[in-house]
Amino acid sequence: MRTDTARTARSKPGSTPAPSAASPGTGPGERRGLPLAALLALATAVFITSLTETLPAGLLPAMSGDLGVSESAMGQTVTIYAIGTALTAIPLTAFTAGWRRKRLLLTAMAGFAAANTVTAVSTDYTLTMAARFVAGVAAGLAWALLAGYARRLVAPHLGGRAIAIAMAGIPVALSLGVPAGTFLGQTLGWRIAFWTMTALTVVLLAWITAAVPDHPGQRPEARTPMLCVLRIPGVAPVLTVTLGYVLAHTVLYTYIAAFLGHAGLGGSVDRVLLVFGAASLVSIWFVGAHIGRRLRALTLGGVLLVAVAAAVLAVAADSTPLVYGAVTLWGLGWGGAPTLLQTAVGEAGGESADAAQAMLVTLWNAAMAGGGVVGGVLLDALGAEAFPWSVLVLMLPVLALVLAARSHAFPATRRTAAAG
């Protein structure tokens, strides 16, 4: 799930004030259309960020055997990553607000290269956990930067589409990257999987250097204290929707194997996740094509699709076709959520979008960690059949909040779209 967008006015040609971090792209060539080379580089950064987080899940037995710990202890490599992101996203975003954006992106990606390299060579569990924490810190920097960076590369009316291209790295990582990494680890060893991540990151560093335009950081006088950002109209509702949306999704996604086992589909987890990933990609494409003028409608549609999917899974888990249909609806509702929520919080935050995005990243990771905890409690107390009901209970207030927040958070008429 995790930038610095804004709706600031462009300086006239020849004007002297330096552009702020929220300024859109400055080069004429950047603003005529979609700079695919740069946007795909950002999508690859998103892919690396997402895959680095989830890759250990498919390699736990081999990693735990080599490092001499239990699989449950090895599973905490995913938890420590999320903790690193949640704890550092806000303070690091504030500290680096004045950095040039390209320098910051390269620093974050170099952090991934270093962390994955240490993970690949480590024979000590403590060292591995430290490397995973560093990877989480790098993720906090990256998630607070990438969506806004994508928006800056294009004209305002193309901002949502640019974010959609960049965020396509998430479902690609989950639906293709994790299975491919797991296969590679099982075939050649788990260390090779992490070495491959390092090699891919090194290639990306060169790609970013060559293809991604630079942009200035935010001027000191333009920065808003983090807590004051919550008072900006629209920011708090988007953050609250993010918390509920991500928590609901994570409760079910984390324990999807347990739920499918309850539904008699325990041997079809890979196929179900493939369907979910494919539907998510369709969702990202559709959101990217229409977000320019329909952010509110798309957000409402996504929330409704996830709620309907949960209702179907709750009452028809014994029907294989309906389970696959519900998973398809779930993917269609979820795939575009990162693009929609990051666009919404960036536009609501305006010149304080850096801080708003950092808060979104923190809440996103807190919701992911909380989803694992809540799901575990539900599984022990009520069984796997409780998961879709819990998703439905969480999504109903999310739907109500999106419906109510029509002035600033999810407006019916968007100033950014109108500007285009």
C-alpha cells in the first residue's frame, strides 16, 4: 500500500521564485502526455517495495531452517518490515522534506539494495531482522514519495492515470512476483531470491538516474507541521477511510488460506490469488483511465464491490463458482484503492501533501499489522467463517464515510480535473 502531490499554481515563465515540492513537472516535454519510461521506473520501484515486504512469506521453511529459528519466528521478518515503515514514515518525511525528489528516491532504493543484500548473506537471525527493519524504513520513504512523484511528471488532469501506472507494481508483485520469487527460492535457494531482488534494484537505480526527471524539495516556508495537517479539510476523512479499508482487506487476505480451507478449496489458494491479482490489474487500469473526473464514483464503487464480495463469501462459501466470483469482485474493488486513496489524500493535503501522504503510509502499515492481529483473534475465537463477516462490518462505516465526505475528501467535482 504506500507521496507529495498538490494543486499549487505554476509560476509564469521567467519568474524567479523556486518551485515547491508540490509543483507539477517543469519541463514542457514532461507535461504533454504520459512519460512511460519514468512512470514504469516508478512502477518497478513500487514492485520492489511490495515484493521485498512479502517475499519471506513464500520462503519461510528454508529461511527458518538455515537461520535455526522456528517458522513463526521467521514470519516476524514481515512484521518488523511493517513496523519499520510505520515508525519512521512520518519523521523521515518531515526530515527529508527539503531534499530533491530524485535524490530521495535513489536513497530509498539504495536502502532496499543494501537490506536485501544483507538478508541474502546473513547467517544470523538478529542481523536478518535488522536488515528487514532497514528495508521497512526505506519503504516508508518510498511510499511517502512515489505517488506524488508520479503526479508531478504529468499535467494535472493526467495525475490519477500516472499514479495508476506507478501503483500497478503492487498487484504485479502480489500475483506474479511472490509466486515467482517462491519458485526461484525453492529451485535455487532462498538466498538467490534475495540476490535477484538486489540485482533488480541495481538495474532500477540506473533506470531512475537515466529516465526519471528531478524535482525540488519543499521550501521551508511551505511546510506544515504534521499535526496541523489533520486540520486541513478532507485529510482526516481520507485517512479514516484508509484505515478501515486496509484493515478489512488485510483481515481476509492474510488468512485467505484458512478461509479457503474452510470453504473446501484449500488446494486452490494459488489459483484464487491469481484470479484476485488479475482482477486487481483490471481495476488499476480502469481507475487509471477514469480517475481524472470520477474519483468519488470510483471510490464508492470500490468500497461497494469489496462489501458485496464479503457478503457473498459470508453466505455462499460452499459454492466454488460463487467464491471465485466474489474473489473477482474483491480484486476489482481493491486493486484501484491505493491509487484512489493516495490521489484523494494528495489533493486534500494540497501544499502539505508530503505530510498527508506520510500519515497515510503510517496508517496503511498499522492497518496491515492490525489486520494480522485481528484476523488471528477471529480465527481462534470464531473460526475462518468469521472473516468475510468482519470485512462486511468494517466496510459499512467506510462506505458511510465516503458518502458523507463529499466536500473535500471525495468531492463530486474535482478542481484538479477541471484544471485539465
